[in-house]
Amino acid sequence: MFTNPVVRTDAPDPQAIRVGDTWYLFHTNAGGRNVPVLTSRDLVDWTPAGDALPELPAWADAGKTWAPEAIELAPGRFALYYTVAGRESGRQCVGRAVASAPQGPYRDDSTGPLICQAELGGAIDASPFRDADGSLWLLWKNDGNAIGVDTWIWSQRLSDDGLRLVGEPTKLLKQTEPWEGTLIEGPFLHRQDGKLFLFFAANAYDRAEYAEGYAVCESPAGPCVKAPENPILKTNEVASGPGHASMVVKDGRNWLLYHAWPPGQEGTVDPGRQVWLDEVVWTDGKPVVKGPTAGPQLRP
């Protein structure tokens, strides 16, 4: 059995990948580390494993390294996509780094950001996705709420080596619903029983109104239609502002990793945004999150 949260320190925007028998979790900068990485054998007991990105590229400034996500491109080759402060633009931008081991150290040898979109507020929350046909995609959000414009979720093909964008980007979704407030963010794609689901968070990260929703997409380039039952994960008596999630699959079961504040402590750094783990079940082809749950649960 286990009880949430599974990481009780500040670990926002969690994403995890499995390599062999080990899970590797990455999250937004904390404790002086650019990209903190933790390891686990069971998704419940996590051990800090240092900084996955100990050195930033010359074009970036330290202190705001957000929402890192990793993907295994091939055996012994891993890519990390991360948000960082771009010195030239003065906005948040997306960078990419590579490593030969999942925990890093990742190295970004680029001479500039992969994506910036400074005129749209910057670019944040990059999420890689490999579709069933082997194609590689990157999703991200323009940080429009930083300058008072729309926030769009964008999608674009990646080169096979994961280092370059190919073709043109596509706009998938923007904020349109009352529960979303002025923004949507934190996208990721998940294919279940042949259907493609786009999950996203919405509203202000430091408020109880922050929550998670989803859309169904025809392809990684869209079009996508939001679910009418959104949000599917929201504040309750045990967790506040749950969201910016990622999906993990273990032994045929789906689990959502996400962050949440202790109720009444929104916006604090101690303990800050802790990591929660709750099962996702599929009812009539739709995802249902069994959480936030603070009571005892069977381990994954």
C-alpha cells in the first residue's frame, strides 16, 4: 500500500520515463539544481539522483529551468526538453539536450533556443511524443499569459535525432472555457486503444482553481476537441491546484503523476508543489482520474 504524496518536497511539473526496471522522474528547478532527477523501482519510493542538466548552454540564464521532459530516442540515447530563461529574448524559451544515460548528465550544445516565440510571450512546457507510426513530435505552449495574449498549445514534428523541428507548427488548442481562466499549459499526448488524447492543465498555477483536462485529437497535428466533462482532476479537501501531469503505464495500468499544493498553502515553497500518483481508468473510452486520493492505495 501507499499514500500520497509520493514526493513530499517541492517538485513541480513532474514527468517520468521507465528504462529497464527503473523510473526516472524530472521536475522544475529546486534546491539549486537546474533539472532535479529522482529514481524509483515502484513509482512510490523516490530517491534524489542529482541534477540531470548540471550546465546550461551559453545562451541561457539560470534560475527558471521549468517543466523538463525526457524521452528515450534509441538505446543509449536520451533527449531532454526543458524551459529556460533566454538571455537575448528576455523570455522563457525551450532548449534540448542529449545524454547517454536516462539520469544524465544531459548536454545542450546548441547556439540558441529550439523555440522562443518571444513575440507571443515566450515558449514553455515542451513535451515529446512518439506516435505508433514511429513519428516524433514536440508539444509546447506559448507563454501568452506573461504578456496578456492567448495561450496556445502548439505541435510540430521533430527530426529523428530529436534535435530539430521539421515543417511548420500547428496550433491545437487555446483557453476557451471558464474553468481554464486565462491560460492552458503543461500538454502531453497519450494514445489509448488507438485514440489520441491531449491532456493539459489550466488556470493560475498558484491557485486552487488550477486543474487538469483533456481533448481528443485526430492526429498529433490535430484537430483536437476538448472533453465536455473537463476538468477531470481538480481541487478537493486533500489536494489543491492539482495538475501539470504526465502519464505512466505499469503492468497494463495507467497512472497520472501530477503536482498539487497542500490545501491553504498555495504559492508556498515549503513544502510547495508535491508529487501525487493516482490511477487513471477508462470508462466508455474516456479517462477518469481516481484522485486526488490521500487514503491508502494498492501500489502500482
